Amino acid sequence: MKLLDYYQKEDFGTEHIFTLIKGKRRSFIQLELSWNDYCGSPYLQIAFGQNRLVDIIFWVWKFSFAFELLGITWNSWEEE
């Protein structure tokens, strides 16, 4: 179990992902900040359930922000 974890991912821009209290497959809080290569319209999504307690995604122009509480660790498939 890690208290704080950080990794960077390159996809359609650079994503910076922070994880607080991370287990093998689950985490307490995950936060993602990114700057995309492509512009987008403003977008807000708030979800509950589906293997997480709360999930918030916000995207405006090239900036995006994501927050997840009590969910599956985003990079757990890369660690297997």
C-alpha cells in the first residue's frame, strides 16, 4: 500500500495522475490533470457507482480535470 503515488501518461497530450492511499487494485482518491492536443467543448460529468463512490470529469478547451473517490486504480492493468 502506498500513501501517495504519481505517474505521467502520454496519450492525446500529457496526463498527470496523483493517487492517495493506493492499494493493489483500489485507491481512496485519484486526481488527474491534463493538457490535451485537441480542443473540446466544455464538458462536465458527475457519476456515482460503477466500481467507484464518486467520479467527476471536467473538460474545457484543452484542459481537463478528473477526480475519483474510492475507485479502482486507473493504472492497475499496467502493473499486472
